[in-house]
Amino acid sequence: MITVMRGYVAAGAALLLLVGCSSEPSEAEQRTADCEAFAAETPGTLELDWAADIMSDPNSTPEEQQEAMKVAARGERDRPYDCDVPADQKLFEHYREMRSQ
């Protein structure tokens, strides 16, 4: 019985070595997970969050604050977020920063 259990333990250890013991996802896996979560966000919320961050940052430039006011004034967006759309890149970067904190 003990020999059989040792065999199972050895097989389990070998399997862990084959698939990797790291619990950290690769950058590609993390980006994929972030893209899926980004797409699931309610449209419009990230623009307002980004604008609020810029407006409350004492180091933001007047140009950045003006852009943030424009974004906040535009209101809700009419499409879901997509990390692969160039127009959403700035929001996606902001989203990933928020998730990493």
C-alpha cells in the first residue's frame, strides 16, 4: 500500500514538473485575462474613472485635464470595450494599472 502511494506521489510530482510549478501567469495569459475582464466592464465607467484620476492628479498637465473634462462631458459610450481596438488602448492601459494595484 505504501509503495503504491509513493508511486502516486512521484507521479504527481513529475506532473507538476512537466506543467510547471509557477502560479504566475505568463504575460500573454495575463493580457488575455485582462482583455476578457476589460470587455466585461460596463461601457462608460472606465472613461469616467480615468477622467477622475487625471483631474485629481496634481501633476497632470492642463492639456491632460482639458482632455479629461472632454471625456467626462461626452457621457456614456455606445459600444463595449475592446483591448485590440486602437481607440481603446489608453483605457486598456489604465485598466491594467488599476487591476495591478
